[in-house]
Amino acid sequence: MNVVTLLPSATEIVAALGVTPAGVSHSCNYPPEIHDLPTITRSSVDETADSATIDEQVLEAERAGGVYAIDTEKLAHADPNLIVTQGICAVCAVDTVLVREAVEQLDLDCEILTTDPHSLEDVFSDIERIGRALGRSERATALVSELESRVERVRAAAPEDPAERPRVLDIDWMDPAMVGGHWVPEIFEIAGGEYGIVEAGEASTPVEWEQVREYDPETLVIAPCGFEVEQTMANVEELTARAGWSDLTAVRENRVFVMDGSAYLNRPSSRLIDSLELVASALHPERFDPPGDGTQTDAIRPLTGAPSAD
């Protein structure tokens, strides 16, 4: 079967099920064996810029007709039986509408499978849906079972006493400030925190900075969607220069972490469970060892020495 995956999480799921896509999106970068595959999409946004500039470029691109485009010649050459796309966010990746238009234009005979997850359970369901579409149902079921077991191990080891569960918050974008939603509150609560401002299952939400100050997180994770740690660190003054930054409890108690928001927290694939384990190790290092085989060492790190406006 020829499958084209038009967002990074779909590429990761398909690869985890033992299938190599015939084409991927421009943002797909994991696992390593997909690096030389044809890229079917392109973006009009400079994804290496700071978050304020990217936000401006996205608004301009939307007014001009859209952030993304599909290379129809490459899509036709891939000759897919299945295209996996998404409906959760028109800013994050090519959405279903654009894919349907390309399929109709090329008169392709293929199935379009749209993912739209808002919880870990939704992600597990997507893995099984994709597994059925690929003829890999047994492998998908086994993968989901393994992931669910890992979730329960974290849940069982996390503290139940509210006094041991810090107020936590994930910054999903720095300028304008956004708080992570969808599955993110669920991840932080399973890992042993109490999440505020956004409820589990709700979309990531733009907030006034004063809301963050009033909530006053005891632990703060900065994981902008699409940013690796180095890009976040290069632009972290978009947060630290805000009024009242130094007054936040998380800042005063050195409980601010920068996390790879590209790979680990914002891709609804099997690596969300890696994200859960990384968050748990940051919130409660006395209870959780850092996960993985050593390759995730720099995926989440304390923010130290950041300049502030105060």
C-alpha cells in the first residue's frame, strides 16, 4: 500500500506500525529513516523565526489564501492508496479541505483518513484506525496496549496528595502567549500536577499575561509548538521580559523548564507517552527517572540564567 502522511504525528504512527510512507510533509523529521522521502507539502512561513514573527506571517498567509500548499506533481507520483491528514489545526499542518481539493484535482482513487485528537484516548483510537487502514490492526492493538501500560505506570507512581501536586502550566506559544490544551492538561495531571486555565480536551488557548500571573504556576514548562529547545532558548525573552516574570512562584523556586515542543509535547503520536514520562521526571524527580535510552537527555531542561524585565 502507498500511504502519504501529511503531518509529523501521522508519519510517526505509520512508521511505528512498520510501514514506510511514499511521501511526507515538509515538517516530518522522525524517525530518521524518513528523511530522504519525497516531501509533498510546503509552508509559506519561516519556521526558524521568533514566535511573534511567525504569528504575523501566519496571519498574513491566511489572508493570502493559506499557510500551506501541496505539491500536486509529487502527490500524483506517490500514487497513494491512503492519505493521512488532520483536522485539529489549520496552522499546524495541511488540513483535510486542502487535501480533498488536491485529490479531486488529480482524480486520485484513494482514502483520506483525517485525525482530530483531543485526548490520549483519541490518539490511541487514531493509532488503531490507521492500523486498520494499513492492514496492521494486530500491530496497532499491541502498540496501544504497550502505551496504555506506560501511562498507568506513571499514574500509579505519581503522588495523590494534593499537597504534593504543584500547580503547573504549559506555555504552548510565547508571543502571543498561549496555554497548551487538548491532551496537554491530561498529561500534566497524570504526571502529578494540577493544571489550570485550560481544561483537558479544550483547544490550546491565547491568554492575557495577567491570567498567567494570577494563576501563578509553581512549575512552568515552556514548549512552543514546532520549536526545538534551542529555538525556544534563543527567543525566551518573549516571556522572561514580561512584567511580573520574576514574581512567578515557578521562577522564584527555579521550577521553569524548557521542553522540545516540536518532538515531544505537540505531536499526537506514540511519543506523547515519552512526553508524559519526561514531564513526570521534571515534576517529581524523586519518583521518576528520566525515560528512554539517553537520546532524550536534552528534551527537557531547567531554564537558568534567563534575563528578565524585573
